[in-house]
Amino acid sequence: MRDILLQSSTWGTVLTLAVYALFFCLQRKTKKVWCNPLLMSTVLIGAFLLAVRIPYRDYKSSSAVISWLLLPATVSLALPMHEQWNLLRKNWPAVLLGILAGVVTSLLCAVLLYVLFHLDASVAASLLPKSVTTAVGSDISAALDGIPALTVIVIILTGIAGNLMAPWLCRLFRLKHPVARGIAIGSCSHAIGTARAIEMGETEGAMSSLAIVLAGVLTAFLAPAAARLFLR
């Protein structure tokens, strides 16, 4: 099977889309959390690559089309933000404070893990940008002498966790205002969480999209300060 797959230059794209579509349909039909297409695609494709002994670099090259689509998909998140511009202008003080609170909380969580588990400084530096987009987070990690590959893994896991748990956490903490819900999701679980915020409502999606951008900018400024103060 390995040799057959490697003869095709697009097998990774086909596999990814097929697995994602399967669990997307299953989740819509069953409403089960464990059917989340992001989570199950990651698990099953990873297990498949291990079982068939296909190197990740071969899978990455054959699914390059999907990776390329990530950039325009992220940019398209600006559309719901534009549609909710009047609401944003009306609530901008609360929006900015909410995003700042989310960024600071994320950084402090990484510092807390560093202290509690006596992590190496490079590992802790890799965790600091865990709640921003991959492109921004990996650059911040490299600038802080972290491990960019580890940062990417943590960012993906953080996004999946936010996507899965966002509705439940909003109910648990009785977070009902759509602006607050969107800001909370976007500032802690970036684009993957924003995909769930868009499902929750237009306002949630718009605020979450804005939070992605501002959280990335704030993290780029605050993460180096946190590293200097706490990671020694």
C-alpha cells in the first residue's frame, strides 16, 4: 500500500479530505463530541502514517494544497468582522480589555506550567505563544530560543481543545453575550476555535476573528517580556 500511495502526488490531499468529510458528516448526524472532524482527522491520519510507515514529510508534500489554503482561509475570517463593524465600534473598550486579559492569562498559564513542572526554559518559551496562529507563534518561539516544532504542536492542540470545549465552557461560566463569547474563543484558541465561534453565531465569529489578529500582536510584544521576567 505504501508504494501505491507514494506513486500519487496528491494522495495526502485525498486522504485528508476524505477523513475530514467522513467525520464532518458523522458529527452532524450524531452530534457527538468525539466525532469532531479536526480531532479525529488528526488522530486517524497520524495512526495511518505510523501503521503504513510513511514519513510525515511525504504526507506533507502530497497535501500541500490544503496547507496553501490555510492562508486565504485565515484572511477570509475578516469578512464576518467587517459585517459586524458597527458592533465592534460600539464595544471597542470591552473588546480590547477582553483580548488583553486573554493574552495575559495564556502567558501566565505557560509560566505556571514552567514553575510547577520545572520545565526547561526552551520548552517554556515554546509554550508562551500557544494561543496564537501557527505562523505568528512559531516565529515568536524561535525569537525566544524556544522549539518552533513543539510550539506548532501545542498551538494545534490548543485550537482543537478550544473548538471542542468552547460551547461547554460558555455554558459552565454562563457566558451569554455574543461579543464576550467570541473574544474569549478567539483570544485563546485562534483560527481553529474561531471555526466553532462562527458556528455559534455571526457576532461570535466576527469578534473571534478580531481577537486572532490582536492577540497575535499583543503576544508578540508581551511574550518576550514574560520570558525575561520569569524564564530563568
